[in-house]
Amino acid sequence: MVRGIVMNDKNKNVDNGADDQNEELDSVNTDEELDPVNTNKELPDQTSEVDELKKLADENWEKVLRLQAELDNLRKRTLKDIESASKGSIERVFQEILPIMDSFELGVKVDTSTKEGVETFIEGQTATFKLFQSVLDKFLIETINPENMKYDPELHEVISMQDSDEIESGYIIEVIQKGYRLKNRLLRPARVIVSSENKS
């Protein structure tokens, strides 16, 4: 009988040990199950932050698109204004040139077979030249006529060099073709003959 009682006590101890182990496992499992719960509690905050960042990104992208559209419209308006100004300038120039064309047409019709006709033609050419010169003055186009001036490579183009006892070396002997400039912008250099250094 004593042996039986001892065995029963051992079995009780074994059972109690198993129960303790099961309780510990249940406690561990419970703790492990709590972590996902805590993680899930943080997810709504993260989702809200992501939504706010996405909304801000969308707003900034819309601003970029609006700015790009405004720049494109500005570019188109600028090009249109430049084109209109260019057309206006061309129209103005041709309005001033047309009377010169009329004068040339009248000169072509003059009968130059007689002395009087030649004189009329010369007078007409002189008047046309003065008319054209007035147009140049109106548009601030300056004539470059560098007779007896020192050669300037920025304004003059050398056609040839010649020896001269009367004109100092480096000075212009003759102007073959006049030059023109608009304010500080050179339209065409004057074509000239320049005195070379006298080696004798």
C-alpha cells in the first residue's frame, strides 16, 4: 500500500509539472499574440502619415503642372510679341522705302536721248539719293566714309595696299565702297585701299 501511495504522489508531481509547463507556454503564446495587436494599433497612424505625404505630393505636382503651363503660355506670348514687333518694323521700313522705289521708276521712264533728258535723269537720281539718305537717318543708320582716316580693322575691310608718298602708312588712300552701322552694330564694313609702308 505504501508503494501505491508513493506512485500516486509521483504521478501528481508529474501532472503538476506538466500543468506548470502548459501555463508557461500559454503565457508565452499570449505575449507573442500581444505584439501583433500592438503593431496593428500603430498601423492606422502610419497609414494616415502616408496618405498625408501622398496628398502633399499630389498638390506639389499640380503646382508644377500649373507653373509649366504658365511658362509655356508666357513663351508663346513672347514669341508672338516678337513676331508682331518684327513684322511692324519690317512694314515701317518698307513704307519708307516705297517712295524711293517710286522715284526710281520715274527715273527709268526719263528719255535720256536728249541733253535735257540726261539732266532730268541726273536730277532725279540726286533727289532719289537724298531721299534714301533721309531714310537711313530716320532709322539711325550711320554711313562710314573713312577718307584720309587711319585704317580701323573693326570698321574697314582692306581691298589692297598701295605705296604712297603723300599719305602716311596705315592711312586710307581711297574708299571703294562705303560702310554702314546701326548705332554700335556694324552692318557692313567700308571697303578701302590702304597706304603701305614705304620701304625706300
